[in-house]
Amino acid sequence: MTAVIAVAGGTCGMGKVIVDHLQSETAFKVVILTRSEPPLRRNLQNVEYVKVDYDDIPSLAAQLKLHTARTLISAIGLYSQECSQAQLNLIEAAEQSKTVQRFIPSQYGYMTVERYCDIDPGIKWYLAAGKRLQHSTLQFTHVVCGGFMDCLGLSERDTDINPLHLGINVTDCQASIPEDGNALFTLTHSSDVATFVGELLKLDVWPEYSICCGEDVTFNDIVRIAENIRRRRFRVTYISSVGPVNGTVAALKVPKVGGRQQEDLESFTTLANQLIVAGAVLLPLENRLSEKLPGFKPRTVQEFLKEIWKN
């Protein structure tokens, strides 16, 4: 019997990557919940678009019941209190539907625990979802993957993840990295995370945190790998993890195709640097589910960069 998977936020970002993977598996039918009108030119096999209002819980529950969704995956970007409330409403609607039994909240990043709230105040939105799920009847798991390896790619053509450089611009052979560059952190490619989510859906029991790891690396490791692949020396600037110093972060320019402003890059880089130096983006070594799934082998940084630069 085909399992119906509802995906909120499935038209862009990590949600789109998950949908693209699930639609290729005959075991699943995907229902995308979206605020906007369905895209005209995006016809995917085993995928149905449903326009919803995240403020209308009874209507959300009715749609989930109508489509007999058993699992609800949230990929809503948690950028504001409004987005957080939308996800909380989804959890409530999932319970009311009586058909949804399992829920994956929006996470797909580092371990958002309370001790890092001083660095990233947005953690409170992830904690709110976790607390609500703990008091629900739903089985749930938080999917964590560290940072996205996609940030080392060439442009938005290579990924559905926001095309922001993670302190290292492989295209222009330059890097602006925090402190001594030796802090370990975890990187995973978005497509590997999507494959991991697909494997999770086949498991009967979920842990509270489903840890997916591509590779644990340092900034210095990445620079060495990138220099070998590009066969060029990088211009490396070491900066304070507290914030931009003397405009050093601004040395990394946002690719024009990204449609991003320079201040977006600086803000993102500063936040990422602080979290990495604090150890937040290095995922726990124990209970890494990705290492226990038969046949699942996420790519390494070297494999990813070789793939990008092979031509």
C-alpha cells in the first residue's frame, strides 16, 4: 500500500529537495501543502499540490484527513514568530486529523539546544516545536545534519538551498574563516539529507534525534581540499568569530545569481562562525543513525567538490 506523505514547505529549499527524492520512490505518494498557487510547470510523478492556510487549523486537519496522510514533514523556514506559529498549527492539525501518526519538524541543521540561544535567538522556535511534540500523541524525530555542504558549491544552479558561501568561496579561491580555522563541524549535502529522510520513513521506530552526517571537517581542511582540486592557492583571512573585522567578511562577494545582498552574507557568516566555534555544528559522535543505515553513504567534501569541478 502506498504511504501518503504530506510535506509543508515543499516548493523550495530543503522541502523541495525532500519532495524531489520522495517522488522517485513508488512506495510514497507526496502531498505538498503550500500557501501559494501550485507551480504551473512543475509536474512531478506521485505528487499533488494542496493550497492551505496555516492559520486555519480545522481546514488543515480536514485536508490531511481527506488525503489520508500518515506522516507530515515540515520544511517551513523558521525565520519569524509567524513561521513558528504556522508549524505549531501544523502539529495541532496533525493530531486533529486522526490519520497523521508521525511528524518530522523543520530542523535540518545543527542541534538547536537552549545553551546556544544567546548566539541564535531563533532556537526558541525549534524548542517550541519540540516541546509541543513531546506533549502530543504523534511519533516524531528531529532530523539534524550540521551545515549544508551545498554552501561550498558554485551557485544556486547546483542546489535548492540558499546560495550563501560558508566562509569559503571556492569559485574565487578565497576564504574568510574564524579564529584559527581548526574548529570541527559537520557538513552534509542536502540531497543526502533527503535520501536519509526517505530511509527514515521506512523505519518503524524513530529516535528523538535522527543524526545524519556527511563529514566532520575544519575550515582549514576544506581550504586544503579545495586548493588541491582547484590547483590554486587560496587567499585566506582569519577573522574574529565575534563579527566582521575591518571588512574582512566583505571580501567574499555573493554570486550575482543568488539575488542576495552583501549584508545577508555577512550576517549569515557571522552567525555560522559563532556557532561553529562554540561547537554547536559538530554533531554528537554517538547515535549517528546515518552510519547504521545499510547502503547509505553520504558524500564527503572532497567528493562533492570533485563532482562540482570535474568539468
